[in-house]
Amino acid sequence: MAKLSDLPSELLEQVLLYLPQSAYCSLSRVSKVLYAIITPHLYRDITILARSSNHVPRIDRLFFNILGDPKLGKHVRSLRVGVSTHSPWCEARRCMPTDTKAQHRLCVEKAVRFIETWQPVVHADDFLDGLETYDYGVYAALLFLLVLPTLQRIDISEIGDETLRPLKYVLDNIRTEESAGNVRLLARLESIKEVTYSFDHGMATPYHRTGTDDLWNSLILRSIETLELSARNDSPSHTRHTRPVFRFPRFRPFQPSSQLAFLTSLVIRCTVNVADTLHGMLPETPQLRSLICEAFCDMSRDSLESETAAPVQPWIFLEQWNAEFNTVKSTLETLVLSVELSDGGCTFFRQPDLKPHVSGRLDLRGFDRLHTLEVPVPFLTDDAFLWIGSDTNFSPYAPPNLRHLTLRTDMTDAQWVYPWDTSIKEKGPSFQESKEEARVKDQARMDLTCVFQIALALIDQLPDLRSFSVWQPPDPSLDMFGYQLEDLRTSCKNKSITARVIYPMLLRWKSPVHWNLAREVTLFDAQFPDSGSVARMFRGERRGIPLGLGSQYHLGEFKKNHVRRHR
């Protein structure tokens, strides 16, 4: 059997793509030859996240390695630092275990000389103390002072404790201190094009955002082109149309510290106050082309009721959303909206009624450059309830150059249904529970019938479409019937429109690790009409659109073992 070091470089490159970072570390210790081969991959995508108070990674060794050999910094393409969003809030700084080796003392002395060259960007005494106490945050801040010429992506995760305070301090000083060194630092940071702020792509449990957004206000990277973030959930919602009605404590506007002049793609994940976040950010994005918003509220944690007697706006107030979208109507090309209002403390047949919390309809007239739209079906009608008499005439409100339309099953009863594992109940489900479960499943099937009818109506209303896609419900037992898929295929074929259906795999493969996995089936391809049905799998992203939207409730049910994994 051939050794890894004997493989052609092209083949070895493909093999290494399938290995996790931990495997790179192991291989690099096998031999000097493998170390030389593995090093560029080992330092390419670095994840050094503190996942708990008891597990703080050795970020100091990463810093010392690059400080001692600057050539290693040329391999760093992405950097992920901070505290896992699932980690508990910690009053004290997170520190690494003590290293008593003599070599570590020599590295610290070298780091001291490095710090002295960057005053007043860093305050020597504070950072020297951090070096001595193995402070995770101090070493994370120092990483941003190193020469990393190929760094393109950073992923910063904070929960509002003191861990990343040194990084905030450094970023603030870079922005405010006047010196030639700061100019050099800013020039280095301009290589960063993608930023993810406080969102965990590797989650297999429901996302729970805590803490504050302090660090966000210190990010001064005008060069970024792609931004993905989760705004803190426990903030109040306010509007420009009525006087503020405070729902959540400790509110501060979530907005950038400077104009994001080059930002072209914005993804807002798992955020309650979407309208406020849009209001703070969209005016600062003159070149925005893609906008993805995931509105998420767990009513077991976040109340949507007013704390005063004053009237409160609906949570999804589409008139306000339309006004915010108008800020970028001249540049926006892709718009994706997802809605998930759930109660994590209840089973799927006892979820809250969404209708009181939604008002208005989506109005995209005048969005001349918008060609791709993915939204819940009720956004295209005149009523949050799906029913046969709903006004489905979306054409007067549609963007004139819409080419790709995708319908989501959000905001229907089908959004919640999952195979309920009743074995966890000692006496099984009660009669009342069985009755409620059957009622919700029947209503879910009715909702999907309405989705199907609305889909056919939209195909007739929008003849200029190039592709039309429909998400299937999370639970495979509610999939569209075969004759419905055939009618959908025939309607699209008659209009020369590509027809697709998309299956989320979370409940189909019954594992939370598949929360952002989807199977796309092309029923009819207008470019290849004789190709028949073609299936493809997508993970993380499908045709430039993030996957896993609207999956938080089901991730929570997996965590509580409510989902039946085996028949």
C-alpha cells in the first residue's frame, strides 16, 4: 500500500480535503516529510474555540508558532476564535492550564518584546499579566497583530463575558489611536472578506444566543464582503412608526460602527428582532446584493407580549419589513426569508398560534434587480392563515425581473410535525394528546394542500420564471403525493420552467448532524427536458443560499429525545 508521502501532490490534496483538523495534527507528527506536506493544511483553516470553562484550547502555542516562524502565517486562510455559544457565562477570564516547560518561558519573553513594539495599541502591563496567567483572550487578541497576509475569513463567537475583552480593546485602539502602526494593521485586516459573528455552523443542538453584542461595535472591517451574524435575542423591538414598546431588557441598537461599503451578502441567523437589525444595518450597505433573514423566537424564553398596557406591533410586521428592504431595492438580487415561532417547552401539536404575530404581505414592486426569492407561502398571500379563499395574486407585488422562486413551508402546521416517540412516557400518550396530535396532522395536510394550489397559481401568474422550487415539510410522512408532484412537473413543463422539490434531511435521516443537509430533486429541467428526475445532495448551502433555516425547534426535540429515531 502506497504511503501518503509517495502519492502525487494532486491526489494527496484530494485525500487531505476529507480529513478534520485533528487528523492533520496527528499526521504532522509522523515524520518530517509528512510535516512539510501537512503544514499548509494544518494552518489553513484554524478553529481554536473555547467550548467550556473546563476546556480552553492552547491558543498560546498557535501564537508562539507563528511568532517564531512567520512563514506559517502565510498559510492561514480562516480563523475561528472565541467562546462557544453553548458555553455557560463565566464571570472570570478563561485561562489555559499552566505550562512549566522552559521553552514556554523563552516564548513568553519573545512575546513580551513583540508586545512592546505595538504600544499604544496594546497596554503592556495588562497584556503582560495575561501572558503570565495564560489568558485565552489575550492570546486571541495578539493573533490579530501577527502578519497573516492570506487571512480571508474570521469567525468570532462571544457570549458577553470577559473572555474576549482584550480583543475588543485592541480593535478599539486600532480604530482610535493615530499612528503609522495602526495604518499597517488596518491594511493587513483589509485582506478579510468574510466575517461570521456569534453563529455556530457545527451545532447539533438548538442555538441559544446569550450575552451581549459588545464586540460587534468594535469590528471596523470596511473591506468585508460577506457577513453572517446572530443579533442577540433578548432585545426589545421598536419601530419608527409608533412609540417604542419594550419587550426585552438591556437593549442597544445592533448596527455597524462604520459603513460596510463593500458588503454584498448579509445573513441574519436565529434573530428575534430582525426588523431592528435591518434598520440598523441596511442603510450602511450601499452594495448589498444578497439578504438572508432567519426570524426565530422561542416563546418559552422570549415573550412577545408588551410589558405595558400600550399596544404592541405584530412580531412579523411586513409593512415595516418592506420599508427596510426598500433601503436596498436598487441593488438587492437575492432575498431569502424564514420564520420560526415555536415554544420549546411543548410538543409539536401544542405550538403557539402564529396569526396574531403576523401582519401584512410582502411587497417587492420596484425591486428591478431582484431575481431570486425564497419565502414562506403566507408572505405571498393576504393572510397569515392558509386557506382556499386566500388572495394568491402575487403578480402585482412581485419584482419585475423575478426568475427563481422557492416556496417554504414555514408558518404552516406542517412546520412542526415530527415522529413523536411516545415510549418516553411511562403510560403512553393520553387520549387528549392523541386527539390533539391527530388534529394537527390533519391541519398540516390541509395546509400543504393549500401550498400546492398556491404553487400552481403562482406558476400561471409568473410566466417569466426560469425555475420554481417547493420545500417539502420536515416530516416525510407529509410529503406531497405523487400526483401532486406530477401536476407540478407538468405545469412547469408547459411554461418551460425548471421544477424542483427540496427535502430537508434532518427528520428523514433522524440525526441532528444533518440539520443543514437537503436533497434536491429536479422534476423537470428546462435546459435538458429529456433528462428525467435528477437528485442532488447539498450540505450547508444550496445554490448560494444557506441551508438549515427554520430547524431550531426540531433540534431541541432531538436533544430532549422526543423524536422517534427507529420505527
